[in-house]
Amino acid sequence: GQKRIVVMEHHQPILSRLCRLLQAKGYLTVGVDSASAACRLVHRVRVDLVLTTIALPEPERSAWAAALGRLDAGVPVIAMCEASSVHALDLFDGANDFGATAVLRRPFAATTLLQMITELVPSPKQGEAETSTPHSVHADWLGLVSGSRAIH
């Protein structure tokens, strides 16, 4: 029932904040701070949505873009980028490289992100998060992210 979201973000405080926000809304969320860990994760488990920064150095960027390209066609990808450092055209190209379904320019409001996710991965029914017990499932899922610092 719960939707699984992978958050890929180098900056640890932002990663933690995003994960806490999504978990509070009932999403099963795993945060990874390296593209290699994110690649391993999406290879091994079913994912409903990916939220990723596109400000990545090569060759990490290419490897992660390729991994996202191999995801099921139905898995939406939200690309986050710095508004200040990006021209509209670069942003378009960057989002395209990652097969992004949607783009968020930072800084963005939590409500904007949550609304976008709700539209991309509709929940089967509201209130499900309260009745299910995510902790055991969550632990199993986090166990798959070997070698990365998963955020709880």
C-alpha cells in the first residue's frame, strides 16, 4: 500500500529534511547521498517515485541518469535544481537527461513538493498510513541499501 520514494541528495541536512517531510506524510522513504548508492537501490527494489538533485559531477551524473533510464516507464522522476545557477535551457536539458517527469526549482515550498508527489503517485486511499505498520517494512527496505548512509 505505501508508496516508496527514493530521495537522492548530496547535501545531508536537505536530505534529512526531505525524508522527514515525506515520512511524516506516510511515504516509505529512503534517502541516499551518493548516486552509486541510489543506483544500487533502484536496481533492487520496486520504487514508486524518485526525487533527485541534478547538480551532480561526472561520471556520477551519467551513471545515475542511465539507472533512471532503466526504471519502469511508469516511475516518475522529480528533478530538483538550484534556480540561481541554472538557465532555462540548461534546466530543460538537465531534466531531459534524467528523464524527469517534473522539475522543482529551489527554494521550493514543502506544499509544492507534496502536491506534485500526490499528483504523480496518487495514494490508493487517504489515512492508510495510520492503519499500516511501516516500521518492519521500512527496516527491510533500508537493509537493502548496503554501504550507504540511509536516513531514518
